[in-house]
Amino acid sequence: MPILSVHGLEKAFGGLHAVDGVSFEVAEGELLGLIGPNGSGKTTVLNMLSGVLDPDGGEVRLDGQPVAGLSADRLARRGMLRMFQLTRVFDRMPAFDNLLTSGLALGMDEAAATTRASELAEELRLEHVMHLDARQLSGGQRKLLEFGACFMVRPRVALLDEPFAAVHPTMKEVMAQFIRRRHAEGQTFLLVSHDMPVIVELCPRAICMNAGKVLAEGPTAQVLGDRQVIEAYLGGGDEDDD
Ligand SMILES: Nc1ncnc2c1ncn2[C@@H]1O[C@H](COP(=O)(O)OP(=O)(O)O)[C@@H](O)[C@H]1O
Ligand SMILES: [Mg+2]
């Protein structure tokens, strides 16, 4: 049984079908790439999977259980954890407490959350800024912090929306290494990124969306070489908003 299955997912904004009948499955332990030109509906898919938006139609199953339309809170407690394209951290709270808060919200006790937050800070090379308020961190450090917050409790599925966008290459490598290591340990990911070299390197399989639909799906190199995919990237006229 796939850990996550999506069938016929739909979302319209007024007359715009942002997500138009999207279906795919993610196997347990898979690191699946989700690519597509700007505006193709990737973030909207992640918003529905993580409970930020209610789908207009379609089915989402997590571990075989229907979860479409559950609140973000309930989905997070079931292990559907989400990192946003635009960083969301508590600005006026020390970085360390941001991690703690995330752990406590997910049901950890304080001792366990403290230990885990320290481990993550070290792994993400943020120890030296953990005492600072999140707003004092650089953009890349804030992204790493938000990234860490997703892993306070081991997610069933980690949904990452452009984690590498506007991040310094050194921090990008810290993040990529973290993803690689967790994937090797069996963590399941759905990774949205414009960064094709990283997608190729990290994701054995990818899905490409265009105009709300799945255009191609398969081994990442094959998807990137697909004629329709190339045309979608060339023809869209939309600029990357990274
Ligand atoms: N809240 C919203 N209200 C209206 N239109 C939206 C909203 N969110 C996204 N859209 C539109 O839906 C389409 C898909 O957007 P999005 O999912 O953000 O694409 P991607 O993440 O692939 O760049 C775009 O045309 C975007 O402008
Ligand atoms: Mg997006």
C-alpha cells in the first residue's frame, strides 16, 4: 500500500483550475520530486495535502485512510508535515524555542523536545544562532530553522515546497545532505523544487505538472527529457519567482 495516494485532486480559484484532476502515489520511503513551470499548481497541491486548502474534489489517502479536508493541525499530528515556500517561523521567539514549540505542538514532552531541538540545531549547523530571535537570522538560516521544525517528530510524509529557493549554496548543501541522510533512513518525501540539478541528484522519480495537470511521471531523468515537459518549460512564458 502506498503511504500517500492522491486521486483526481481538484482546486479552482474562480474560473482558474489551479489543480485539475491530479493523481499520483508515493511509496513508503520514496523521495518523489514534484516539478513544473511556475504557476502549474505544485504549491496548491501541497496546500491541499497539508490541510491549508480544502480540495474541491478528489481523494487523498494517508496510510490508506481518507484525509482530504482535514485541518492542517490534524494532518500534522498524523505525520503530514509541511515546509512552506515562504518561510513561516515565529519572528520574536528564539530560534531554539521555535523548534521546541513545533515539537510540543506535535505532542512531544519538553525533555524530548529539548534533546531533539539540540540534535537538529547541530545537524543543521545552527547551534551558534539558536539563542537569537528568529527575525535576527539570515533568510537561509530561517529556512533551515523551519526545515528543522518539520523534523522534530519524524514525519510520515515530509512535504517540502522550494526548500532551496534563495538559500546560500552552503546551506543548500546542508539541507540536501539532511534530506539524503533521512531518505537513506527510510523517510518519505515529496519535494517541490525548481532546482533541476538537485532534483535529479536527490529524486529517483519525479512528477511534472503543467497547468494543473500531471504532464509526465517516471524516472527523473526521463521526465526531464520528455518533449512535453521541455515544451511546458519553454512555452509557459512565466518567469521563475525564486
Ligand atoms: N489563493 C489563490 N487565489 C487565486 N489564485 C491562486 C491562489 N493560489 C494559487 N493561485 C493560482 O493558481 C495557479 C497555481 O499556483 P501554484 O499552485 O502556486 O503554482 P506553483 O506552485 O506550481 O508555482 C497559479 O495560476 C496561481 O496564480
Ligand atoms: Mg509554488
